[in-house]
Amino acid sequence: MKAIYPRLALDDIVKNRRIYFPYLVTCICMIAMFYIMRYIGSGECLQYIPVGKNVIPVFMGLGSFVIAFFALIFLFYTNSFLARRRAKEFGLLNVLGMSKKNLVVITFFETLFTATISLFFGLLIGVALSKFAELGLVKMLDGEVTYRITVLPGALLLTALIFLAIFAVLMVNSVIRVERATAVNLLKTEAAGEKAPKGNILFGLAGLILLAVAYYIAVTTDKPTDAIGMFF
């Protein structure tokens, strides 16, 4: 009986491949970008360039976590869209006798398959393209080009941990949606459509304040390297 849950999860991914494929491609690209940023920021490839050895790792390190932050936001929204599309199927399974616990198990396997596929291909592509990114950077900075391919276990591990944490957050969000919804609500979710976004005055004022502060820092700071910490 337990073997049916992975099969249902895999069938759901294959059946909805038109919406799952762009989601998987997005996950793979973000994982690859994060690894490339961590690879360049490690400093090993920077020994072949004449300038920027101390600044580039800081830029790349901060930039990698900016990518992780936006990946969390974007994938959270995309995962919510996927959850709405498969809500009707979950509602039918609930009506036919599957409990919320069974639906949670199916959701777990869907997330597990998605995370496994994304991490495997994302890290593979990241390792493959990291050398091209390194060569491009060294060439732009008039450094000495080397064609030795290097794989950084630390960057691989950090990338895997960061995105496993993101997939865990997405899993928790999906479980909460399933637990809170009734069978009737699940059946009607897809037909309900997306709600129009509402403006938030508090967020708008906060955005204006942050924008004003950013312009002030940009105008009053003489050294770009000093502005990095202030901006973040």
C-alpha cells in the first residue's frame, strides 16, 4: 500500500508536466546560478587575476545569498500556483476516501522528486558552467587563463543545504494548504482563479523610505567597496 504514494506523486508530475517542466527548469537554473556564484566567490580562481582578489569574493558571496532569497520568494509563489492546479485532484482523492494524511504523504513525495531532480541537474549544470564563468571573469580582468576544471565540495554542500531548506519551506506550505482545506474547497480552488493583488500602504511607504536611503548612500559614498556593507 505504501508503494502507491510515490507512484501517485510521480504520475501527478508526469501528468502535469506542462506546468511542472517550467517549474523544474526554474529550480535547476537557480541552483546552478547559486553554485556558480559560490564557486567564483571561493577565491580559488581569483589567484590568476591581477586585481580584485579581495573585493570579488565579497560581491559573489553576498550575491549568492541574494539569489537564494529571491529563489525562495519566486519558488514559493510558483509552488502555490502548482498547488492550486492540483487541488482539484486532491479534492477528488479526498472524496474517494483518502485522508488528509495520505494527501500529505503524496505531497511529500512530489516535493522529494522535485528536489532530487532539481538538485541533480542544477549542480551538474552549475559545475559544467562554473568553468565558463571563471574563464569569462579572468579574461575580462586580463588574468591568466587556466583550463583546469575544479569542483568545490564546500560549495556543492552549501548549495544543497540552502535549496533543501527552501524545498522544506515549500513542503510545509503545501501541507498547511492541504490540512486547512476541505474536500469542497479543494474541488473549487482551481475554478476560483487568482485574486487581484491589493495595495499595501505600509509596504509602499517602507519602499519609498528604503529607496530614498539607497539614493542617499549612493550619492554620499565615495568608495564603492564601502557601500557594499551599507546597502546590505
